Amino acid sequence: MAITETIGSATINGLAYIGGLARLAGSSVRTIFIEPIRGKKFHFGRAVHQAMAVGVEALPIVSLISFFIGTILALNAAYELRKFGAMQVVASAVAISMTRELGPLMTAVVVIGRSGSAFAAEIGTMKVNEEIDALETMALEPVDFLVAPKFLAMLLMVPCLTVWADFMGVLGGGVFGVSAASFTWGSYISATLDALQSRDITNGLIKAAMFGLVITAVGCQEGFSTGLGSEQVGRSTTSAVVKSIFMVVVVDLIFTAIFYLTAPR
Amino acid sequence: MASIPTSKGDNPQAPTGAAISVRNLRVNYGSREILHGINFEVPAGETLVILGGSGSGKSTLLRTLVGLETPSGGEIWMRGKNFAAMSEEDRDELRKKMGMSFQGGALFGSMTVGENVALALQEHTELDESTIEIMVRLKLDQVGLSGFENYMPAQLSGGMKKRAAIARALSMDPEILFFDEPSAGLDPIIAAGIDDLILKLKKAFRITIVVVTHELASAFLIADRMILLDKGVIVANGTTKELQASSQPRVRQFLDRIPEPELTGEIDYLQMLTGDVPPIRQ
């Protein structure tokens, strides 16, 4: 009885949590796309400000990590492939792994660390300092004011960062290919382009956009659920990172499965 | 208890003459009732001070008056409308005519002082930026913070933060101003400055002011009327003179600062908060 109760309550809590995330996303969509049609202002300036913090400022670290991941992929692929004298396949292995999986995933991990945690900390601190209450008493809806610009920024910037990560990953693989395998830059790039289908890139970008939504929703939700006291902000931030990583992997699995099932044979 | 309206919560008639009229207000946190049927009125242009010890429900009352808590029963009449039974849109319209100064200031830490004061004007009015800039300067001038537009809240002292928060609360020219513990955490000189500012605002703009505090000296200086809350009920309601002359034991204990025996356990604490004896847990 106790086990079924525990499973039941965990399921209900899990569903309630996902419902909370969906509610945040839904109100933000209304604020960004529907309310402006009805004449209510949406400050794109705030979204641009967020986009700079989420996207542009993350470029150096995303570049570096993706470059190294590209090189690591090439090394691992070459380790097996050289046994079969199939080193020319390294370029396509790197390209497909980066665009379909590791580009979006590594970008998401960096964005969780930089922005998901920052969202939770920002909103959590505002909650503790009564700033969220202050917004409400000023007739400003906290979701419109704080969450919607973050959703818009993440929806646009995570796919952009992913495209850049894909490119840097291929570049990282290319450095190995040219220096340690028998590629020239020209042959590496043409092998990459031959291997890639537009589907690989779009699938990766769809996943990246979904990751952006999940990271924003979890970060903001954790911020809003911060309890009393400043130590709770730290707890919310940690929880935002852990839950975001988990949710991103779950979303990744779901979308990869959908892409697999809908792929032409 | 003096001059308390006894109307029932279902009376649809808006009261006249009072800026705020609270009738039979009840507020619950979960299943626990914190405010047990509160009734009072604040005439327009007067200052009401809500006194009460820790856990008396005074902060909950203030939060309910500004719409941060939803009452489980009763009515809050402001500007001829029942604030407690409004749609969110109507409530926001009314909120534009209210200002709230929070205990810690609650200034937006990521914005400058000027941006804090300008925010409501930018969001709720069609004024152009140069007009808003002039208005921000005026509001900061009114609270004695001229020239601090470009400071970040973290660069201000406690008293200056309070003043900046008051300037922000004044930005939309409110008809009603709410203060949560305006002099808490300030030294006596700075606190006296805040009291002076409240008196000045009242005199200059005839704003209706509601202040929650437990600082007695400050309360008697700024109040026209006072209510004393204890365990979620009003034990005294009247002018400052009436309260000072009251012989009600709880009022005397509060005003004469007579200590209470220490609470010994969780049950005592919960009982103090709610006035109820909670069921003993298994």
C-alpha cells in the first residue's frame, strides 16, 4: 500500500510540475504573440538584453567546448575505424554526431550552466527580496515581465548557438583529420558536406529549440518556487541545473525517437 | 472597540466616505485561518496605523489589502469597488492607483533607482521618455533623493532605499499608499526622517495612508487612527487618543510594553498565530 501511495504521489507531483512548466510556457506565448495583437505592449528590448546574455556572451565557451568535442569524436571514431582502414569515414562520423546529437546537447549543457541557473537565481532572489510582490502591486504580471523575454531569447538563441557549435565541432574534427589522418581541408569539408543531409541539421535545431524552452521553463519555475531566506536561492539554482539536465535528456530521447520513427527508410 | 461597521460580507452596497472599507475579512493559509473576520474603515486622506506583535496577522492583512493574498471571505472596498471579488484586469486597474512600500524596499536590483521609479510610468502610460525623466526627477526630489537617478539600489543606504521605494510607490500619483514597517532596521534619526516624509506626503497630497508597524513612537506620530491586531482579530480600533486612553488589557500590554511569558512549544506558537488550538498530531 505504502509503495503504491508513494508511486501515486510521485506521479501526481511529476505531472503537476510538468503542468507548471507548460503554464509558464503558455502564458509567455500569449504575452509574446497574442497580447501585442490586442494592443498590449511587449518590450522586445528586454528579450534582446536576454538574448545578448544567453547567446552572444556564451559564444566563447560554446565554441571552445564544441571544438574539443569535435576533436574527441574524431579521435574516438579514428580509434576504431583505422583498424578497418576506413579513416575517410571520420569526417562523416563527426558531422553526423555533432549535428544530430552533441551540438544541441553540449550547447544545452552550457546554456543550463550559464543561463538556466541564472534564471533561477535571478527570480529566486527577486522572490526573497519581495521584488516579485512589488511587481504585482505595480500591476505588472511577473510572467510577462520576467519569463516571456527569457523564453523568446532562448527560443532564438539556443538554435543559433547550436549552429555555431555544429560548425566548431566539425572544425575540431577537421583539425584531427588534417593533421593525423590523410585529409586536406578541402577533402575534409567535402566529405562532411557529402555525409550531411539537411534533415540532420534541422532535427538538431528542433531539439535545440525544445531544449531552450525546457531550460527556461525549469529555471523560471525553480526561481518562483524559492522559499523564504537567501539560502533557498542556492537550493533553487542547484535544483534548476539538475532538473534541466534531466528534462533535456528526456526531451532529447523523445525527439530522437520521433525522428527515428519518422525517418525515410 | 470603537466605530466599527458591522455590515455583513454579502452587502452589495459600496460604503461612502471611506477610502478603504474592510468587512468581515477572513484569510487562510491552507486550512489555518490567520485573520478571523476583520472590520475597519479608513476615511479618505487619513493615516491608519495597523499595530500588532509578531504573528498577529498584520503583515497578512496588509498583503491582502494590496492583493498579494486572496481572502477566503469578506470584502475590501476601495474606490467604490470590492477589491476582493474583482477580475485580475480590474484589480490591476485599481492597483495603478495604489502604491506600496515594502519592508526592505524591494527595489529591482538590476535597475537603477531612476529606472525603478520610471517602470510603472513606462508600462502603464503613453508618456514619452523625456516626460518620464522629468517625473522621475520630481518624485526623487519629493523624497529627498535628487541626483540619485543613476545609482544602483545596492549603492544606497537602508534609509535611502526606503526613500527610493517610496518614490517608486508615488510614481503613478496613488490615492492610497501602503507601508510595510517603514522604519524597521533603520537608526532612530533615519527612521524619524521617514516619519517626516510620510507626514509631508499626507499633508501635500492628501493621500490615504495605511502603515503596518510595531514601532510605537513612529505610530503615534504619523497616525490619525490605529487598529491593534492580536491573533488575527482587531482588539482595538480608534483614534490615537482613544487608543492611548484605552483600558483594554491587550492594548495596555502592547502600549506599556509588558513582556509575555516565553512560548514553550509548537502548539503554543501555532495557537498564538491563529487563536485556535490545533488538533494534536498522532
